[in-house]
Amino acid sequence: MVVRKFVSLPPAYVQKIQKIREELGVSSDSEVIRRAIDTYIDVYGLKVKEEGG
């Protein structure tokens, strides 16, 4: 299941996401954000329960 969520970001963060997209060779902002969240969880050893999957 996919849920859409709209967020507001300062222009500098939109530009950062675009640059990361280009570096990773991915086509969507959401992929960049998913990877960033997964990396953050791994780096900090957070226990995050995934629901609905």
C-alpha cells in the first residue's frame, strides 16, 4: 500500500534532494527520502516497527 503525504521543504532541501537523485540515479524524490530514512535508522540503530507490510 502506498500513502501520499505532502510536505513543505525550504528550497535548499529541494535542491539537495535533486542532487542526491542525480548521484544515485533514481527517478523519484520519494526514493531518495526512503533511502535516507532507512540509512538513518541503520546508522542510529533505531527500532522502527513497520506496519501493514
